[in-house]
Amino acid sequence: MRSALSRLRWQLTLSHLVAISVTLVSMIAAVLLISSTWWSQTSNPAFEPVENARVVASSLEGLVLKDVAQPANNDTELSTLLGLMASGDVRLLSGPPAAAPDAARLHAPIGSALNNIAYIVIVGADGQVLGSSDPSGAAYAPAEKAEWTSLVGAALEGANDPARLVARRTQSGPVALGAYPMVDQAGRPVAAALVAMSALSAPNQWWDLWHALLFFGAASLAVLAGASIFALASSSLVSYLLARRLVRRLERLGRAAEALAAGDLSQRVDAGADELGQLAQRFNFMADRLSDTLAELAAEKQTVEAALQAKRELVANVSHELRTPLASIRGHTESLLMRTDGANESQRAYLNVIHRQSEQLSHLIDDLFLLSTSDNGALPLALRPLALGDVVHEVVSSIQPAARAERRVSLVAEVDPDLPVVLADRQRVAQVLANLVRNAVRHTPEGGLVAVRAGRHAE
């Protein structure tokens, strides 16, 4: 699971799902807040008479419309039903009528019933009483009848503000009056239901609020839970597809970077206008610059290699051309030295100098040729068992005469008798040692001493 979440596409998908879940929770919280606010407002005990009048109006609307259409009918049936409602023998649970002007605002709460009813009256559009819960029926005329006028008038005008449909009383009799319109099929008020209450329910705002929260919370949770299943399923698919599209572009960019690091300078990626496309543009620009730089370095490398090759060829040619005349000089010098007749000591000394210098020049030519072959990576080594003491004595004995004659420098060799045999190239060791001894002789003052010692080095 952890390895799957390390992939960018799953991280993007999960972030989308978290955002959707937070949105759904916010929607539920908003619905709960709005619903509880609405419930607390509509459950105000001050509007209880209006709510009771609405329940009566929605329950008896059909009967009242029949009486209005056929005025010849007496009010006995209507008054009997109103009396049963007022006495509590008939309990009503009803929602607002379909054509009620404030059906969108007022709804019957759970357990709605008529309580603390003093009397119920149905008033027609002409202001005449069509029926009442009092035994006198349509002839009922209590002392506060004059107070009906404003409430009934507001109801017949189609008012939907509960504040206009309720009246509180301080005189004897009912403590509050509430009215509600009764409408026909066209939505026109044709009568009004008026309810007088002997007492109002005690306010309990906290209970009403928690009641509303529980009711609407359960309802909203059920509705949104069903919707969330579909929303999460569809959003998961859409989120995965969108994340995969984005991640594919990143994967192509990653593969191009790996190929570029492996040496494939032809790799490029498709650019775009978004941030990822700008990153692709920078990658292509970097690849172009790197390709140009490497091309320049390759051209410089070819130039340098050509110059080195020319130098090696020059050194090889020069060393080859110098060997022929030098070999002739050495040959003639050695021939003259082999002849003992007709040559005085001074001439022999000059011939010895020429012979030694030619030998030194021959060594220099060998060094030049060795340098050219070593630059070319073709320095052969013949590794064989070698006694270093013999090589030291040979090198020292070959350089001693020249050191004594030219620099008056004494050259001695000291070799440990227990020096072990080593695996080395005799010619190369002798050449290196001869160069070191010649440099030592060259930088030693006249009359000095150069000692060459070979021994075992203590580890």
C-alpha cells in the first residue's frame, strides 16, 4: 500500500478524493446549519396559532370549497368537524396544500397536532362565518370577534408572513389568535381558518434546535450518503484518468532524462503552455545546449589528437633520421680508436670525447623515440627476473669515465649483498637509472662525489 501511494498518480487521485470528501462534509454541515436555522424560526411558539390555523386549513380545504360553491348547504358538518378538532378528539398530521402561497416556507413539524385550542372558526371571503367549533355554529360571535378582521383580511389577501397572521391578546379570553388562507385550485384565497388558543407552548429553543439537527442531520446524511457513493465512484474514475494523463507526461519526461544521461542526445519531449510544458521546454533547451557543447568538445578533441599525432610522427621521424648519421660517426670514431699507430695522446683524447658525446647523443635519440612511443600508449615492457646490483654496477661503470673526465666528479656504487631478485624490464631500469645518475653528475660541483646505493627498504 505504501509503495502504491508513493506513485504520483495515486497521490493526485487521493488528493482529489480528499477534496471531494471535504466538499461533501461541508455540504452536509451547510444543510444542517440552514435546516436548523429554518426549524428554529418556524418552530417559534409565537407563531403556533398560525401553524394550527394552517393545519386546519389544509385539512378542511376540500369541504370549505364545497360549501363556498354550494352556499345552500348548512354548516352543521363543518361545525361538527371543527368541534372535534378543538376538543382533541381528532388529531391532525398534515402538510401544506399544494397551492398554498407560503408552502415553500411553512411545513408541519413532526407530531403536529392541535393543542390548547379555545375555538376554531372558518370565515368566508365576504367576512361571514361559515362554521365554528362552538355549538352555536356559524352564529358564533365571541367578544373578541372584532379582532378577527385584520387577521382574516391579511389571510384573504394571500399574506405569507406569519407576523401578519398572528395576534397576541392580554384581555380575558384567548391568549392568541392565528389565521391562515384556504385557496381554490387556481391558488386564490376563498376563505380563512382562524384559531384561538387558550395557552401557548413554553419556548424550548435548545430542544427545538437539537431536534432539528437530529432530524435534518439524519435526513441529509441519508440523502448525501447515497449521493456520495455515486459521486466518489465517478470522481475516482475521473480523478484517476486526469492524474494518469498528467503522470504520463512526467513519465515521458523522466524517460527522456534517463536516456539523455545514458548518452542519447537526440531525446526530446513535447512541450506545452502549462507549467509541465514549460519544464519540457527547459529540458529541450538543456538537451540542445548539451548536444552543442559535446559537439564542440569532440571537435576540439579531434584537433588536439591530430596535433599530438603530428608531434609523435615528427619525433619518430627526427629520431629515425638522426640515427643513420650518428651511427656513421660512432662507427668511424670506434675505427679510429682501434688504430693505435700514428695517433698521439691528444688525438686519442679528442676521439674519446667524440665517442662519448656520440653515445650520449644516441641515448638522447633513444629517449625521444621512447617518448613518442609512450605518448602513443605503446611502451613495451619485458618483465624478467633481474639482479638490480648488476644493473647498478653496469650503469655506474659506464658513466664513471665521463663524470671523472668532464666534471672531475667521483662516482661510486654500493649494493647490499642480500638484495633480492626483482621482476622488471632490464633495459628500462638501466635507462631510468642512467638518467638519474647523469642528472646527479650534472648538478654536482666539480670535485664532488655521487654515491649510488641499492638496498632493501625497510617497511
